[in-house]
Amino acid sequence: MTLLFRFCSGLPLFVLHPIGWLLGWIAYWASPSYRREFRKNAALAGISKRATRRAVGESGKMVAELPRLWMGRLPPVEWHGTDLVETAFKAGRGVLFLTPHIGSFEATALSYAERYGQKSHPMSVLFRVPRKPWLRDLVYLARGRPGLRGAPATMAGVRLLLRALRAGECVGLLPDQVPPKQLGEWAPFFGENAYTMTLSARLIQQTGAFVVLVWGERRPWGRGFDVYVQPLRATLDADMAIAAAQINQAMEEVILRRPDQYIWGYARYKNPRDSL
């Protein structure tokens, strides 16, 4: 599998994305449970059937582009809202970047590392360590790029994030994933209660970090990505349940900008697992 990744890492996106589109539809029709989850989540958010159909192929593109992003040369990425990033840096505090599972969050983190992290503000990103050894090696390779550090989803990883923010560095989180028990709160997400991580709110409270929303949108025909940055407009409440709801609302606003590129097949409303 690693050899396949290495081979695909040299292919352009205009080759990888059609392959991914096909794989996305194969997965959709091959798994009734995945198909039900996909349709249910998109319907809860009020997403049109056209956008839902496009999201099936886009989910496959996300997988197919990983070899190029993890092991190859980074495709073209254009940033929008860089003045906000510069303002965050000038604030002299750590910066917390929040993004949902939309478009290419991998390209977002890697392009940040290339544009900013290698120069002055490295980014630490939380990730779950894969169980399969071959995939674990690839993930660690991707998370070890210059300007980018991986923080495993363990208590040691959380402590690493705290240290990074207190040192004035940057942290990237995807707050729309289900955390383990005792590490989240039930909060509305597109009108349905979802177990939501409180880590982002706790990091902000404990470090006074500057918070921005960031997401990467996939351009058509394999022409690269656009990364957008905007402020988190809400002042997070001290109550963790309210803060979780505020962050969910911010994620909803980002997702509704490009619902065709969100991963609707993720089991967002499942019960949390027991531990990290």
C-alpha cells in the first residue's frame, strides 16, 4: 500500500480527482449503512439533493488526493484573508485554527506549514493514531513536515497543544468530530444533539488564544485549493455546553458555504467511545 501511495503521490490532481470521484460513488453504493448515514446527515442540514450527490464524489476526491498531499509536491493553494492571520500573529498570543471536515483540511494544514509554519509560527495538529502500521507510518510522515507537528489524540497530545499555545505558536483542530466520553458536551448541530468536543473552548480559556476559522475548498478540474480565513465572531461562554453549541454554530456556517464538499458520511451523531 505504501508503494501505491508513493506512485500516486506523483500524479496530478486532475488525474487523482476523477479516480476519487469514482471511488466515492463505489463506496456509497457498496455500503447501505454509509449511504443511510450520508443521506440522513445531509437531510438534517437541509442540503439539496444536487449538493448531496456532489458531496458523494467530493468525499472520494478527499481520499484520492491524500498521496499527493502527504508524499508529493503541494498543489497550488491560494489564501484569502491573510490579513486576519497577520493580525492574529501580531496579537502576541497563540493562535487556534478551527476547521470542519470540509474540502481539503489536509491541504489547509500543509499549505499553512509551507506559508507560515516554516518561517515563524509552527502549527501543531491533533490527530488520531491509525491502527494499521502502514497507515500510521504515512500519517506520521505527513504530520512531520517542516512547520507542522502532530499531536496524538491522547492526554500527552493535549498537553503538547497547551504548551504550543502558551509559547505563542499555532494549533489546528477539527471540532466537528466525536470526542471520547467526559471530553465533550451534547450540543445542537444542524438541529440535532451531537456529542461535541470541549477541547477547543478549554484551550481558549486556559491560554487566551486568538481564534480564527479556516477551511480549504477544492477547486474544480484539479486546479488546486482555496483557503479561506475568517474570525470566530462569538465570544465563547464559560459554560462548556453553551460554548460547544457556539462552536457548532460557527462550523455550520462554514459548512453551508460549500455543503457539496462536506463529509456527510461521518457518523456525527454517534455515542462517544469510552476513552482516548
